[in-house]
Amino acid sequence: MKLLNSTETALDDMLKGLMLAQPGEFRRIEDEYSYALVRQSLRFGKVQVMVNGGGGWGPLFPGVVGEGLADAMVHGDFNCAPNAWLIYQAAREIEDGKGVFILTNNYAGDYLNNDMAQELLNHENIPSYVCYVSDNVCSARGEGKDKRGGMTGIGLLLKLASALSQEGAELEEITRVVEKANDRLRTIAVCCSEDGDVVEYGNGFSGEPPAFREKYRSADASAQRILDFLLPELEDFRGDSLFLMVNRMKKMSYLEGYVMLNALSGELARRGYSLGGCAVGGYFDAFDTNGCIVSVMACDQELKSCLKPVKGYDFTL
């Protein structure tokens, strides 16, 4: 049981509650099929940053509109891409001559609708760029990274884009840096069975089976397995600091999230990696299970300077 009026109205009801909790901070763009939220206190004369994707249960995407994060967001229904027209409308409303940088995860619906929205923006000579985040190491197996789907790593890229836009970077520079970061970003989902006896690695949002299953042993053992998946793909950046994000799923406790962060940090140290920064939170919890989604980004000095912790209304990223 969930304390909702209905799943049909839940996302709309949530946005109304979010606006009540932060009076005067946002305005909405109404639409029958998708939901858009725009900052009231937009800073003009800079590239505006927007994020969009399927609706969910965590701060991604409605909770990340604010200082140091997005200037606007659009989300669709649960796990559904927002429609192209509303993406276009929101981008058009916030743009101030410098262009709009848009982040979305690399799924077919998100790609098609953002591509269509960008065509509409181009028709009006509004500069824009869409970054399709592709951090999920267990998606599109056997294909190139550009074919992979996105997961929670989009939160780290959003911080980068926002920091650069606030520093006055042009759209081309934001594009270069964030795409570099996307190349250095890897994520994996880890799901526990109901009885806690089995742990699965690499489950997909759309029901894709895990890449690997094993009997659960300990947080330390799971940390080792997670990094076995993620680190080989970052070998080219071996000398760089790693930024680590642990995203709690719906049934993972506050305590377990920090235990897993500690286990991952210890295993990184044992393997000779330095930790540049870390975060734990319930950012995006599409899996109705215990477990977590772990993201690792290899950061050179340029990226590191843009990854300070950012506080949302009720979370830190």
C-alpha cells in the first residue's frame, strides 16, 4: 500500500505539495500529459540548464530545480518520457539569448522527444544542446557506450552543467565538459531478493534481467563485486580521483546506504584509488526493492572544480 489518492494523480499531487513546501520558488507550465517546473528567480544572461525524464519517486526529476541544480525540469508519467511540446515550451520560456543545455537519460522515448523539441527550438533560432546520459554499464551489452541507457549519474552531470552556467560558460564549453564527464561516468543497479538471500547486479529499469546473481555474503563482498563491474571501464583514467554516489532504492534504509558507501570507499582505497567526493541519498528509486544504484565518475581537475555538494530542499547531492 502507498499513501496516494491514485497513481494517476500522484505526480501532479506531488508537484502541488512540493510547491506548497517552498512557496514562491517555482511556477508550473500546465499540460495534460507531462509536468514542468520552472524557477521563479531565474538568473538571466547565462545558459539555462534543464533536465527531463520519466516521473518517479525520488528527487530526480522534480526535486532538482533550484540553486546549483536545474533552472527547469519536465517529467512525464511514471517511467515515461515527457512530451516533446512541453520540453520545447519549457526551454523556450527560460532561454535568454545564451541557449539552453538539456540533460536526459538515453532511452528511446527520451531521445525521440528531446530530438523533436530541439528541432522546434532550432526553427526559432534558439541555441540548444541535448546530452543523452549513458552511464548504465549493463545496458546495451556488447554495444558501444553511446547505445547505453542512463541511470542516476545524470545528477552528477546536472551539478557540472549548473556550476559551469553560473560561472558564465558558453553553451559550447558546457557541452564539451559535460560530454567529457559522461564519458567518464559508470553506473550499476544492485537489487536484493525479498528474503535477503540473493543479490543481483545489472538489473534494468524496464525489467531487463541482471547480468549476474550470487548468494548474498556481506556489504564488503557486494562492494567488491560492484567495483569489478565499474572500474575496468575507467582504467584509462586511472590517475584521477573518483566521485562516488550511492542511490538508495525504495526499501533500502538510511543506515544501509551509508554502510554501502563505507564499504565501497574502503574497497577503492584497497585498490589504490583516491576518493574525490561522495554522496548518499534516495535520488531516483525506480526499483521497488532493497538495494542501491552506484555511480562512479573519474574526475580530472577541470571536473573536480565543478562538483561541490549542492543542497536541494530536502537532500544533498
